[in-house]
Amino acid sequence: MYNYKAKIISVYDGDTVTALVDLGFLHFQEMKLRLYGIDTPEMRGPEKVEGKKVRDILREMILNKDVEIHSYKDKQGKYGRYLANIIIDGLDVNQWLVDNGHAKLYLL
């Protein structure tokens, strides 16, 4: 597992975000991340209303905020997004979403 500082610059849905990741030595990279180990309601179809609700909750928690990213070496999801846990002020956002009924555990 690798840890990075980052700023969340976009929240697409409840389990997909874009972050500006600090790679060290004044190098930053914009990366699309999939929240590791969870699945949230979809933004389309019958889950649309709940999907937007969860997205908005996640936006409120992390959008435009400095976070810590815990990523898994060379681990990408099926759409090429890096898999990561997001930590803000010591809180594991992935686990919080599950604990509060906004996400289900999902083994990738």
C-alpha cells in the first residue's frame, strides 16, 4: 500500500473521484480514483435518486479538501482507475460510507 497527500478536485459519483495527487518533489498528477472495496448506487437507472444522494454526501465530505490517499500498488479497476482508500482527518471515507448505509462492501 502507498500513501499520498492529495486534493479532491472532482466527485463523479459515490465511488469515483478525481484527485490532484502529490507525488513528491513538487510533482503532482491528476488521477481518477475508484474507492477501494465499496460499491455505491449508480447515477443512472433505478438507483439514480440514491446515487445522486450518495454523490452529494461524498462531495460535501471531500470535494476541494486535502486528503490522504492509500492506494494499492499497480492495482486498477476494470475502467483503469486506481483503487484507493480516502482518509480525511483520520476518518476512512470508504468505511464511513459502508458504516452509514451509503455503500456496500465490494470485492474487486
